[in-house]
Amino acid sequence: MPAVAEASTSLSILASGLPADWTPWVAASISLIGGAGCIHYASPQHLTRVLLDQMARLKRNHLAGIENRALSACDVRTAGALATLGSLQLKVSDIRQVSLHSSLSNYAMFCDILNGRTFTILHCIHEICALKTHIELIMVTEQILKESHVRKIISRRLATDTVHSSESVAGF
């Protein structure tokens, strides 16, 4: 609690040091900087970079699943994921192309924000993250199944070794 009191004290000292006619200018400057930051993070150009980064992560997860033999085109669980991956790649390509065209002018970027392209890109990012999670779940499930299969084999071998060792002891 003392840290809050010290922070409010330092802010009041800072505010009292400014002339009274500067306060609206400081508030307007902070609002302008905050608005510019929101526009930057909501801009299709910034979100397209995030979208491409998420797509690259999805492809890495997909390739890791193929290398670990957790994903195959014959499996029913992964067939839907592969079809979704293909449609998402087309969607990302279209979004990237439109974003490159609109990046030529600030007016086109602002019109993209007002027309709701930001929400289209955010929805596509959400779909990519959902597919990435689905692929990760398939990989974890396959890993668990492999481990349980190995455990069954080991327990069977231990059981047969125990039987053979008890027979050899009885034979002495």
C-alpha cells in the first residue's frame, strides 16, 4: 500500500509543477498517443504480420506432427485438419494480397479499418490458433497412445519373464 501512496504523491507533485493551462494539452497529448497506438495495433498491416506469424507456427506444428508420425492423410481426425489448413492458407494469401494493396496509402488503410477488415483478420487468426491447438491435441493423444502401448508391451514381457523365471526355479 505504501507504493500506491508514493506514486500518487509523486503524480501530485508532478501535476502541481505544471502550469494550469498545460493540463488540457497534456491530456490531449496522452489521448492522441493512446489513439495512435490503438489504430496501429488494429491496423490490417500490423494484424497481417501477426496472422503470418501464426500461420508459420501452424505450419511448424503440422510438419512436426508429420515427422512424429502423429498426423497422416489417412487418419480421419487429421483429414479435416488438413482440409482446414488448405482453406486457411488460401484465406491468408487473399488477406495478405489485399493488405499489400491497401498499404500503399494511409487513406486505404483507414478505410480498411472502418470497413471491418480488422475483424476479418482477427477471425482468421482465431481459426489458425484453433487449428494449431487441434493439431497439438492430436499429437499429444498419439504420444499418450504410443506410451501406453509401450507400457503394455513391457508389462507383458515382465509377466512372461516372471513366469519363465518361476518355472526355472521350480525345475531346480
